[in-house]
Amino acid sequence: MLDDNDEIHPLFYGAPKTTEFKKLRKRLVQNVREAVDQYGMVQEGARWLVCLSGGKDSYTLLAILHELKWRGLLPVELLACNLDQGQPGFPATVLPEFLEKMQVPHRIEYQNTYSIVMDKVPQGRTYCALCSRLRRGHLYRIAREEGCSAVVLGHHRDDILETFFMNLFHGGRLATMPPKLVNEEGDLFLYRPLAHVAEADCDKFARDMNYPIIPCDLCGSQDGLQRQQVKQILDGWERNSPGRRQVMFKALTNVRPSHMLDPKLFDFAGLDIGDKTSNSSDF
């Protein structure tokens, strides 16, 4: 992980020399490698469309993937992509200039989905669902046009936890964002290599690297969102019991269908005394 002379990807030029930052960088690389390996994301020779919004998470994603590729640990081709959605005041030159400077292959796409969202969503309702759906459709199209087999997103551990609790509290189901899935058309993967990465680590990394962070002025500007409320709950739990988020995340990887209540996942009706596949345990 130490950088010898100039043998380093440009995304890491100017990286802090502190021990604290080196530990952070090493942890991020280990977390991403673990997720990529655990969920079988790599198909050698594949091309990935890496989605870059300009937020801290997508910058972290871009840098760590290029770190792995630079070290010969990620045998795929990476194409960064920013979808400029036409939001008023969006600094359209920031990402192209950054990507050129960092020698990162990229595509910038302009699609005015902002006007559609503002026209279709009633006042007082949240924009996230429609905005996300429109954005995802364009990203899938771009991936196909560029010959990519996967769309790669910057959702991290905390996003996954928040989605789980949003589904629990508001959707009446146990579900979250999987690290790997296939789109409805069945022709593209969707990957989340930051699945094991804490949001706080993304924030510290991007700010320590002084990347030009662009805030979201659409959904991020709305008050009272369900996700914000869930985030506040999780923040409170974390303050009272440090490490609680990681314990809850581990639970998502350790599901016991026989100890839940879904008969579609476990044959409760067929369960009988003496059954070797029983769901017995101490309660």
C-alpha cells in the first residue's frame, strides 16, 4: 500500500502522508476487495460503467477501484460516467476537468431529467423515486452503448442499512440494496463495491484528498425525508452504542430463514418432530 516514487495513480496525487490516512486508505481497499470477492463481481476482461455524481461516496468509489486496478487486483476496464441532470446551478465543468486532470477515461452525458421531475412530482412530495428511476434508465442505456456489462454505484454500508430500515418501517418487508443484482432486462449487472464501507470513511477520505465535492441540490435539499429520519435514528443508536451499525450490517449477512416468519422461505407446514432439517434452537 505504500507509494514508491511516482508509481501511483493520479487520483492519489497529494494524498496525506499521515499514519491515520494510510490506515483509512488501507481499510477502504480491504473493504472493497472483500465485497468484490465475496459477491463475485469480477469477470475478467469486463468493462464497468462507474457512476460519478460528484459526491463523497462516488469519489471514494472511483479512487479505490482505480487503486485496485493500478495494483493489478481488478482485471476490468473502468469508464467513469457523470449524468448531468440539468439542475440549475450545477457546476458542469467541475467533473470533466477533474477527470481529465486525473487521466480517468470518462463520459459526460447531459439529460434534463430535472425538468421532468419538477413537472411530474406534486409540490410537497419527495423527488427521489422518480429522479432515481430516470437516472437509472439513462445509465443502463449508456452502459449498453459503451459495451459495459455492469453499472457500478457508490452506495455504502450506511445506505444499505438505511434502506433496510426504510423497508422495515414503511414497506412492510425485509429487504435492502444487494451488493450485486441483475437488471430487469437481464442484460446488465448492478454492483455496489462500497457495500462494506462506512459512510464516515467515505467522507473523511474524499475530504482528506480534497476532491471537488458537489452537493445534491435536488433530493438532498428536501426536509423531512424518510431516509433522513431513519439516518437520525441510526445516528442515535450509534452514539449510545458505538459499533451498532456494524453489528446490524453483519446481521444482514447472517439470515436464518427458519427463524423468520416467511413460509415461502421455509417449509413450516412440513416441519415435523425428529426432522433433521428442523429449526430447533434455544430461544
